[in-house]
Amino acid sequence: MRLPILSPDTFTPEQKPLYDDMRAGIAAKFQGFVNMRDDGALLGPWNPWLHEPKFGKPVWELVKAIAASPSLPPAVREVAILVTGAHFRSGYELYAHVIVAENRGLADEKLATIVAGQRPADLTRPEAVAYDFASALVNGGVLPEMTYRAAVEQFGVHGAAELSYLIGVYCLVSVTLNTFDVPVPE
């Protein structure tokens, strides 16, 4: 880890309100995996964002927006997030979202295949659309027209846009985690 984990008793006036908001958001939307120490210090991407509130606060606002009232089914979201995390080989991201995906009913074999960077043969149609959409975007270039049309057909125009923003947010999360070498909790 390239940054020390910030203890709540060391926060600056800029960090304290951001921490309070993050802690409330984590409790509401990011459960099932280790994201906080016993002393209240935040782990995962939240610690780097706290180090730089000028950037961490707007990033956190974007994360909250993408997590608030999603229209995409939970399994679809997790497939897209895991494709993104696998592309970046982001350990903490994969750790957290494999747990979330398991809790949302995705089979271990399917998850293992996605984490290995491969497309599972047993994806549902919505999951397959999310997989192909995320895979195309993280591999660079313009999203193929057929892939975009499949997403609009499956999720509507709003859902396709939400999927794009979700993948973009988790690219940012993965880059944050990889930049600061954030470890998987023991």
C-alpha cells in the first residue's frame, strides 16, 4: 500500500465531512465485504479518496450517483463491474465484487470465469449484453454499433447510458486501487 490508512482521529477539516458521508454511504450501499477497520478507518478506494479530498469528494459523489436507484438488474451490474475489475487486474475490486455478486446469486463458476478474463458460456441474455458491452469498452475504441444496439434493446436508452457510466466509474475505482496498490483485506 502506497498510502497510510488514515485514522479518523487524524482527519483535516476537509477530510472529516467527506469521511462522515463515505461512512454513511458505505453502510447503506457497500456491504458484505471488509471496507473498514475496527477503529473506523476506511479501506479500499475510500482511503485514497480521503487523502485527496479535492478529487476524492467529486469521485465519491459520482460513485454515490451510480449506486443510487440503479435501473440495471443487480447481476448485470456485477457482471459489468467484474469485467472491468478483471481487465485492470484490480485485486480489491475483484475481492469486493465477487462477494457482492455471490450474494446476488451469481454462480461461483461464472464468477471465476469472468475474473479469469473469459466470457462464461452460461450467461443470461442480460448478463451477456453487459459482459460484451463492458469488455468492448475496457479494451478501448468506440463501442461497436451492434453492442450498443443490443444494450438499448435489453435495457433501454437510459439503461445503456447507465451501463456506460457504471463501467467508467469502475475504471476509475480500479485505477485508484491499482495506483495506490490497495491490498485485499486479510
